[in-house]
Amino acid sequence: SRSYRIAQMAGDGIGPEVVAEARKVVEAVASAKGFGLSWVDYPFGAEHYLKTGEILPESVLDELQSCQALLLGAIGDPRVKAGILERGILLKLRFFFDMFVNLRPAKAFPRVPLPVPLPEGREMDLLVVRENTEDFYVGLGGDGGSPVDLGLERGLYTMEGEMRVRFSTPQRSAFQVGLATEGAVRRITADACERALGRGEKRLTLATKANAMPQLYGFWEEMARDETEKRGLTFETINVDALCYHLVRTPWKWNVVLCPNMFGDIVSDLLAALSGGLGVAAGANIGAGLGMFEPVHGSAPDIARQNRANPLAAILSAALMLDCLGEKEAARSVEAAVGAFLAGARPDELPEEMGGRGTTSAVGDAVASHL
Ligand code: NAD
Ligand code: IPM
Ligand code: MN
């Protein structure tokens, strides 16, 4: 019979709490659908780092190749300088396995309280397709440790006046470079187009900021337009600031939104808020090799270890994992179980994030009981 080897990195803060519930639900659906699971547990995160100094050993990257998927909770802890664990574990995994697609569906489930209620008959069901390997995440830059000469006098920059004066005496300067390569923009656009078509949608929206950063995002627009039109879809670009404005006011008007890495990060938190909370926002990192499934949210240190976190995002991320493993029926069942829980819960049984008093484990149990 079918069996899958799944790596688990519960990570920091609420990570272990929400992953425990996701695993509970995945176990329940596996026995209902008759497939097996073996879990390989990894301890990486703040606790392990503070105890051992180890972040994510190279040997683990090799080992992970023998797993079919990785389920991750969250990485990051206030006791560790920002970026060390996030770049050293999370981004390392995304980059090493070239998980170039970051899928972040934003769907408002019926009966979930929304900060901006939808008008009668309107639905919110978007898919953010976030480029996951480039943009300002590549780690190219200077951290302000020493004076930087940006070479303005050599004509690298076309601005006159103010900027030139500001850089004429080298001073400590920090900078971080945003990268877009043709191959990466084309492959993510092609992927987003396929996903749009799969949803019966003939339009693709790209979030940019070509008005302020024409080099980087003008290039994005050019490449993405070509890939989109080639596939017969209507291509639309919008400045990300205006997009945020419209998403809040008319979320039902949007479907598949393609984003460069950093805008995708920001837009997906905004959409999480609009669709019921970070605790329902699921995510998948997909490439040609290992896939990593993780909620959009972080380790939420403010509510960690209190059984207060909403585990639905982790549970729905596990559903995305099942889908990628080819267990489509199991994936649909988990999504349906979340929907059934939300539709049937008394207001006080909802997660705290949604105004109820449902604990992390009670919400996980309730979802599992629908399977
Ligand atoms: P966060 O997403 O952890 O928290 C933002 C707010 O949302 C907090 O008030 C938190 O309590 C709330 N929240 C988040 N998830 C929730 C849930 N499931 N249920 C109820 N409430 C929830 O973002 P942050 O505070 O910016 O980051 C905290 C740490 O997590 C940082 O170290 C950051 O780098 C890291 N982080 C990791 C990931 C990841 O591993 N994928 C993602 C984002 C942030
Ligand atoms: C996310 C997180 C990460 C990101 C951080 C922790 C590096 O915010 O997964 O959304 O920016 O991608
Ligand atoms: Mn984020």
C-alpha cells in the first residue's frame, strides 16, 4: 500500500503547537484513506541553536532528499538576532531545493468573521503566486559595516544633484540588491498561468512597482507579459501599493496575483488578515525537488506555549502537501473538514483569533473529528 516519508520541522514559538495539530489531522485522513506515513523529526530552530550553535547542517539537506515532503511550523525567536535562523533554515531550504513557487491561497471560508465583511453574494478566493528565489531575498548587499562607494561619479547612476552629493563623501551605507533573472521570471510566470488556467481564469495580475524601480520591475513586466500573452491569458500589472488598497476594498475582484518575492510576502499577510487571520493562511513552497509546506505566519512569540494559536493554517498547509503528494482526495477531505468545522462551530468554539475561545488542540481535535 501507499506510504510517504515526511520530514517535520516544527521550529519555534507556536510552530510545534500548530504542527502537532496538522500531524493529528494528516494521520486521521491517512487512516481514513488507507495510506501510510512515516515521519522524520528534525529539531532545528532557536532552542537547538542556542544549545548547540548548529543552524541547519549540510548533511540534513542531503538526508531530506529521501523524504517526499517537508512540513514546517515556523522559524524565528526573539532571543536570536533577526535573520540568522530565518535565512539559515527557512530561506536556506527554499533556495537549496530551488522551491521557486510559493503558493499562498487566500480564501474566506463561510462564517469566518472578517475585518472587512464581504457584501452579500461576494466571495474572496485568491491565489498569491510568490516568486521564491530572487528579488531582495538573494542576500547580495552591504551591511553598513564599512563605507561604500556606489560609484556615482563613474556614472553608474543617472540621478543628478542630491544623490551625488550624498555619496560624494563615502560614509557607512547599507544596501541590498533586488535580483530578477529572465529564467526565474519566466518560470514563475508560466507556473502562475498554469494555475490560473487550472482555476478557469484567463487573467493574470502582476504586482510591481515599476514607477519607482523601473530597472527591476520594468524587466519583470516585460518578461511576465510575454509569458502570459504567449499562453493566451490577459496580462494586467498594478503597482503593489494600489493593489493593497484595492484588495481591502474589493477583494472579490481579484483571482491569481503573481508577485516578486518581497511584495508576495507583504501581500500575503494583508490577504491573510482580510480572509480571517494569519491562522488560516496556508502556504506551499514547490520546485522540481522537495516541497516544503508551511503556514504564512511566523512563530508568534506573543502567544507561544499557551495553546492559543489557530492551527488551521498549518492544517491547510498539510492539505496542500497531500495534494502535492498526489493524495488529492485526502487533500479535499482535509479542506472540507476545516470548512465543516468553521461552518458548524459555536462562536465560542472558534479559535481565539476569530473571537472564540477554542484552544489550539481543541480546534485540531474538532477538525480531525470531521474526517
Ligand atoms: P508572526 O506571523 O509570528 O505574528 C504576527 C501576529 O500574528 C502576532 O500578533 C501573532 O500572535 C499573530 N499570529 C500569527 N500566527 C497566528 C496563529 N496561528 N494564530 C493566532 N495568531 C497568530 O510575525 P512576526 O511577529 O513578525 O514574527 C515572529 C517571528 O517569526 C520572527 O522571528 C519572524 O522572523 C518569524 N517568522 C517566521 C516565518 C516562517 O517561519 N515561515 C514567517 C513569518 C515570520
Ligand atoms: C514568510 C516569512 C519569511 C519571508 C521570513 C521569516 C524570512 O515572512 O515566510 O512569509 O519573508 O519569506
Ligand atoms: Mn511573511
